[in-house]
Amino acid sequence: MTPQPGSAGDVLTLISAGSATTRSDLARLTGLARSTISQRVDALIERGLVEETENGESTGGRPPRQLRLHTEDHAFAGVDLGATHCRVALMDISGNVLAECEDSMLIGEGPEKVLAHVDQRLDRLLGTAGRPRSALRAIGIGVPGPVEFATGRPNNPPIMPGWNDYPVPDYFDGVEVLVDNDVNVMALGEHRNSFADAGHLLFVKVGTGIGCGIVAQGRLHRGAQGSAGDIGHIRVSGHEDAGCRCGNSACLEAVAGGAAIARRLTELGLAAETGADVVALVQAGNTQALRLVREAGRLIGEVLASLVNFFNPEVIVIGGALSRVHEHLLAGIRETVYRRSLPLATHHLSITPSRTGINAAVLGAGMLAIEHYLSPDNINRIVNA
Amino acid sequence: MTPQPGSAGDVLTLISAGSATTRSDLARLTGLARSTISQRVDALIERGLVEETENGESTGGRPPRQLRLHTEDHAFAGVDLGATHCRVALMDISGNVLAECEDSMLIGEGPEKVLAHVDQRLDRLLGTAGRPRSALRAIGIGVPGPVEFATGRPNNPPIMPGWNDYPVPDYFDGVEVLVDNDVNVMALGEHRNSFADAGHLLFVKVGTGIGCGIVAQGRLHRGAQGSAGDIGHIRVSGHEDAGCRCGNSACLEAVAGGAAIARRLTELGLAAETGADVVALVQAGNTQALRLVREAGRLIGEVLASLVNFFNPEVIVIGGALSRVHEHLLAGIRETVYRRSLPLATHHLSITPSRTGINAAVLGAGMLAIEHYLSPDNINRIVNA
DNA sequence: GTAACTTCCGCCGAAGATCGAACAAAGCCT
DNA sequence: AGGCTTTGTTCGATCTTCGGCGGAAGTTAC
């Protein structure tokens, strides 16, 4: 059932969201008596979930004791698995990064090897942060492919050989594990860290391919089969000749993705294989590369213009490898969206580069873990145990 | 705050959703003691919200007393305002239509005249249904244009002269009034009446123009400015010559809407002005009209293919005037969507004509009113008053 | 037909949760 | 220093919920 209002979990949610920092705040917000709130807070302190800090500002009377999430004793991990990299961040309960690391890693080596790698990194990070393994409460993992979120099993991922239907959470003992598509966790990370008050947000990742994470009413929209946001294979007009690995032609990804731009640069006699090569060329001032990136922006903008009309978001965030040259990409996107979408939808729309940048995925994966752990239901379970 | 679990409102929700029809069911579902449930139910019966009916089937012991929403004493209205018509339905608390009516009416005559018309129809319907005016608890209204849902004020509607920013709810005294875009209420009506267990649904209305209502996680998605679902002005490829009333060209509506098809038929020397004329020609077996409708289906399908990749719905419902010839429209839509969308997204996707048909809007508007009235918060307010 | 069994429902005392008043604590203001 | 204001705690009163008991109303077995 839905959580009890004013329950311990509810109280903790208000504290973690920053809506309330004192007992009086909580009493006002929940409508419960001060004595009841004290009781709840005591229970949360006893369980090590909340701590009191030095007194706050007096407003003419006794200064209130500040409350905040107890950052010791608990740890959470965000894991960002890419085709060729692995980033892990250890966070405390309020989302601050305690330690992080990054290395090259090939996801194609299969789940056992990759997860062993992650596990080892986790141990090391726990060591540097000085927390025991038992402090780790939940792990969020973003992977480069579709996932059945409820079970944490990848669902026919094209670039993750050996991972199909592999039960990722089972690999870790005694910890809750949440697995989601990388673009989804990036959207979550960006929303929670930079646009927490926006109700509806799109995170567009422009890298080798193109994908999109959707936040609707503050929550991730995954769709019926968990495949929502797969905008890389939306058709764009006037590029019927561009074949895509999905079998169709004129897919957005096949004409505006990093790999596609690199291919076209190669045709022009420039050495480029990946999105990173494209970025390097643009940063070196190559006009051909710059032109193609801007053109890609216009094509992405054409698709986004449709999605703006349809979804009417408040914010569109552009991330991924190519957002490193976001001035050029954004110019093309903005130009097209503002020309092709309805004024009512674009009037209060902002289109910005990612603020969390390269960390969007680890942060989002960590938030996924933390929010799961802090959900009122889970907290009530812990407190009443 | 969130409603109390197992509160009177919660209990009523379970009854109204049909999840529970006896006190024992409620006890099982809520986890509350049987005695507590009895107390809740008594309160609801006392307030006239629930009634007991004759005994149900015994399962080996004493047969349970059936519970259901008390259909007397309350009434709700759904109002469907179109450019040239007005439909009103009076419903009881469980959504059954008690009486309905339909007449021609020009929305351009302005809010005072139109709402007076609605008010008069309401009185007449209340009379035939034998209920006093005081029984009317809430009214839902669907209008052909954008609305700021929170305030019930139309927001620069193109085909509703005189309505801009008019506070529709203020016109009615002592009744709660909810105003929303017509496509949104149609989506709601179709979802609640035919696809209640689908989480994500799109309702596409193909009439003079083209619009879309979005149900995400069982709730209407209205977007940041309430303009979500405005797919009529999404660009379709290969029709740059087709100018649209919005100022852009190649808008979906400008090439596949009823008005656009009629215009092209006129160019071919056939008498057609509206979507209804197109339908008549198709039904008369005119091959030109049939070809154009099928072609329109393909164009709509092209846009929907994008939206399927992006949103990953479970169901797409096709409604509106042109859905009367849905065999032809759907053929084009299905063909394109299944070819252009990703297999993972289309595998469990069903694309069907509207089952509620012409009544989608009134039913949806009524559901909007009923659901507002039956929301746990509102019921708790009533019971605790 | 009757006895045993099952399920449903209301009653009531016990246990638990919440409230609010009273009081103590801690700083501000004059 | 003494009053004022706001915060936090203690504690008895009140309200809510629980769960056992018994009566009601059927079904099943014999």
C-alpha cells in the first residue's frame, strides 16, 4: 500500500529533499504534533539514518537543532558501464561523492569478468573512503543497452555480447542492485543534480549513437517494454541513402551520430573513427568537422522539434561525447527546434548542455540506488524492523 | 500530504476500481483488521457514498454482503464541446450514463452563450434522470483547444474566439469544474473504458486536424505548458509544398488531416469540404478518396513510428471523425509503424480503432469529474467533515 | 433433517498511536 | 536581570486500530 503520511519514511523524505531541516519544519509540513515528530526523528536517529548538527539560526527564540541525513555508516555506489569504459563512484546518503575511479574496460568480455572488475573497484573505493563493505546498501548500474528494469536483466543488447538475460543483481550478495539503461540514469543524474524542480525533462545523449532519457513528473519514463527514449532510429527526411545497422535507412543515428560523422569525415579524407576523433577535429578548428557537427545538430533538432510538440518538456539537456563541442551542436539544435516547434511549447523551454557532463551517468546511477533505499516504504521497513 | 493508507478514501478507491466488492476483500487488500474495515465502510455508507446490495455467492460459509458505489444522490456531467457541436452526458458515480444529449452549437459564439447552453442542457438531463440539481457534484469539460488545466482557462485557442483566458469554472456555482483539451479527455475516456490495465496509451484523433492524448502510468500527461500531444504540426518528409495555418510547411495536419484530404479531393474535382465529406466519399466507394485516406494513414504512421520509439506505449487508439473509415486509415498506419519502429517497442504494441467512438470525449470528461470527486483526498475531506 | 463446518460481521476490551498541555531549555531583547 | 519567543521533551488523555469472541447465515456431510 501507499506509505503512511507522516510516517518515518515520509519524514525522512522531507529531510533528504531539503524541504525540512528542523523538527519544527517537519511539524509544520506534515501537520503532526511536535511530540510525534520528535518520536519519529528519534527513531530515525537511533537507526543511524539522521543526525543532529550544531544549532541553527535563532529566529527570536531557542535556536532549532538542525537535522540532516547521517552520512556515515551508509554508502551507495553508482556504476557507469560503457562499451569501453567503467566508472564507479561511491556516495554517501545525500549524494556526495566520497571516492570515484575510472578505467578502460571492454563490456564485451561478458558479465562475469566485468562485474568482477566492478566488485574489485568497489572494494578499493570503500577502502579509500574508510567504510566497511557492510556499509554498502545499494548499487545503481547504467549499462549501454536495453534492460528489463524490474529484474535487472539486459534485454537483447546489441553491443553487450553475453549479457542477454543475465541476472546482474544476483552477482552481488546482500546489496540491492538496480540496473537501468545508461541514458536513463544520465537523465536522472542531470535532473536531480541540476533541474530538480523541472517536472518534465529530456536528456539527449549524442555519442557514437543517439539516445534519450525521459523524466516525466519527476520520474523516469521507461515505457511499456522499457525501450522508451530510443530516438536513434527515428527517421529524418532527406537521407534515404544512409543505411543504419538496424536495417532501416535514414535513422537519426545513421546520419547524426558520432560514428556517422566520423564516417563522413573519413570519406572526405580526414582520419576519424569515433565520436572522440570528431570532437578532436572540431576543437582543432577543422571547418569540415565543424560544419558536419552543426548539420548533425540541425538533424537532431528536427527530431527534437517533433518530440517537443509531443511531450512538451521544460528542459532538454544535451550530453554525451559530442556535447564537448556543444556550442556547435546546440546552435543547430536550437535553430531547428525553435523554428519547427509550437510557440506555446518552446516559450518556456530551455535547451542546455549537460552540467554534470561526464559524471551524469555515475551520479544518476547512484541516485537510483539512494532513492530506492530512501523510499518511504523501504525506510518504514527498516525503522519498524 | 499523501492520503492515509486504508483511509476511507483509499477504501472507496478499491471499491470504485472493482478491486474489492466485500468487506473481506477490503481487509485482505488493505491489511487492516475486519473491524476497522467495517468502521470505514459504515462511514462511507452513512455519507451516501457506498451501498450494500443483496448477498453474493457463498464460498462455503456465510455469503458476503456486496458493496458498490451508491449510484443515487450523486451525479456527474461530461461535456464535449467541439467547433460545431455540444454533447453532454449525465453519469452516476460509477460512470454509467444516465442521460445524454447532442446538438449543434458554434463554439465561436463565446463562452457566455455556450456555457448557458450547456447549463440548460444539464438542467434538462437532470430532469429526465430525476435528480435534483444539488446532486451534481462535478463537471468535466473537453474543449477544442489548449487549456491551463489548473485554472480551467483556455490558453490562446485558435478556433475558440472570445474564450482566451476565460475562467470557465467560475461560470458554474457550487460545482467543481474541470476543463481540459478534448484530445486529453478522449484519451482518458478510452483508457478508462477499454484499456484500463494498459499503463501507457496514446489516443490519436484524426478529424479536421490531428491531435494526440497521452496517458503515462495511467495518468494524463499534459506537459510543462499543457500543450503536450500537439502532434498535428510535426513535420513529415516530402511535403515541403504543403503550407499549414500555423505558418510552417509540411505539418502532419496540413497533409493528412481531414481538411487537407478534403482540399486535395476538391482539387481532383470532387465536392468535399470537411472530414465528414471525406468519410462519405470513402463509404460511397470512391477510390480517389480511399487512396488519399490510406496515404494519410501512412503519413500519420510515419509520425507515430517516431513516437513509438520515443514513448514506447502499449496501445495506440485511433479516433476522431476519420476513424469511421478506420480500416483504411489503420492499414496505412500499421504498415508504417511496424516497418519503421523498433521491434522491441512494437512487439507488444496494439494499434486499434477507438471502441468508445463518438462518446470518447463525453465519457472521458465525465471520468475526469468522477475521478476528481473520488480522489482519496477529496473523499477523506468529505467523510471527516 | 440435522450436525458440523465455513465464512461473514458486529461488539468490546486491550494495545498502540497521536495529541496537546505543561514544562524545561536556550537564545534574543530591553 | 527579567521577560519574550521559539524549540524540544514529558506525560496523561484521547482517539484509532487490533484481534478474539459470539452470533448470523450459508454449505456440506451423513
